[in-house]
Amino acid sequence: MQETIVSLIEESLLNYDCVVIPQFGGFVLNTKDFTFDESTSTIYPKRKWVAFNERLRSDDGVLAMALAQKEGLKQKDAFKAIHDFALALNQRIQAGEEVILGKVGTFTLQNESKITFEPNPDTNFDLAQFGLIPVQIKPKAQKPVLISNPVVESMTDAAPVVAEEKQKRVSVKFYTYVILAFMLGGTAAYYLTEPNSRYVNSSMSPLTIKIKKKEKVATPVVAAKSVTTTVPEVAKSVEKVEPIPSDEIYLVAASFLTEEKAALCQSELVSKGFTDVEIIEKEAGEKHFRVSVGRVANFDLGYQKAAELKKDKKLDIWVFKKQ
């Protein structure tokens, strides 16, 4: 059960800015913007880190409703389980034990029996920054600067080089002979390979080269087969059946000793946009008039609806079953 409560605390911190453990303390999220560490050239993403406040001891019902919905417990048993968890956690810390609360942080006991909390630096409760990790920027590499070597200028003009001119003249004659040989070879190849009907006769060569013509064979054409496609039938839509609200399970927002105060609360809730506001009739032996904002089919839907109203309307709701 303790591991389940710890996991519920972690999940609740992803959805709420404050989570209270009754009679122990509350966790509050603080936002830290993007930071840059110049010493390591590292950019750290935006994050939400946890702080602990011992003065936040009043029960807001968030953990109890989450535990009841997850484990299928009654609301009374869920509140008792949270109370036992807070008592056991306080006893372990007072005994001098270092308590690690999942991914949230670590509790220790310092001088004068003061509880200290150290948040987990590797946990980021900001879902908008999920998957972002610190990025280290490499310093820009500087290009090396080339220093030119000093050149001593000659005081006298250099003498002309005769060997280079002679070599240039020889290369021009060589290329001239190559071009002439290429032209003569091309002319001879033309006369030797010029076609004449079925035979090739050359006046410059006594050879007679026979060239046989190949008969063209017609390629048969195969007709393409027609392809038919079938379209699967669209599955019929299934109508969703909504659960029928129960006449005995209510979402109670407040309770009063007098019916006049209950009626004032009813009119105030109607002015805020609630449409199914009603005053539950007292049974024999009951002292309070309860004001309900709606009915549900079962307890699971009641806990879910209570959590949504807690988040959207900022309204504390408890689930009540009429005996």
C-alpha cells in the first residue's frame, strides 16, 4: 500500500502544483526557467522542482480520492490508509532514518529534531519539458592563422632559360605528327567499313567482308488482365450506452445545520453555472442539510467527477450515498 501511495504522490505532482499528506506536510512545485552554466557551457531546460512545507497539514482529499479510485476502496478506508502512511513516515524520520520518497526527494532529521527535505535533482515535474535533457555547447574552433615566410628579393634579373624554349618546340612538332596520323587512320577506317548492299568492298584493300542481315522477329503482345478490387464493408457504428445516474449516490459540495443556509448555498452554486443543484432531504437522526451538485451511477464515476470539479471549478466535493 505504501508503494501505491508514493506512486500516487508522483502522479499528482504532474497534475497539481500542491499535494498535501494530512498531518505531515505538503509538497509545492516551484518553476525554474532555462539556465546556462558558463563554466561548463551547458544549457539546462525549464523545470519544476519540489519544495516541502510542514505547515500544509489540512487534508484536501486529493490523495484519498485517488487511492480509493485506484484500489477500489471506500472513501473512509482511503482516508485512514493515508493517515496511517503519514504516521509511519513521520516515525521513520524521527527515528533517524533517511527516507527516500520515490522520485520526489529525501527526508532526513537534523539538529533540534527538525525535518529537512532534499528534492531529487534528476526529476522534472514539468510535462511540457518532457524528454528535454541538458545540452552542452562545444566552443567554436578557431581557424589557424598562417604566417607567410619572408622572401628575399633578388637584386639581379634572372638569365633566360634556353632549355625550356627548346623543349616547347619539340612538343609542338610531336603533337603535329600525332594529329596527322589520327586523320590518316580515320580516313582509312572509313573506306574499309563503308557499307555496300550486303557486302563491303574496299578499293584500298583486297579483302571482302561479308555482313549478314538478321531478320527481325515480331514480339508477341500479351493482353493485360483486368484487375478487380473489392471494397470492404464499413463496420456499423455501435451506440455508446451512458450509465444511468443512481438515486442514492450524490456529489455533495457542502452541509449546513439549517435549511436557510443550505438554500443560500444552492442559489450561489446555480449562479456559478451548476444546473443539477439540490438539497438532500434529511433522514431520521441526521443533523445536516446536504447540498448536492449532481448524481452519479456508482462510486467510481463519483470519485472521477469529484476530481474533475476539484481541478476545473476549484470546489471540494465528496461522494455521499443515501442510506
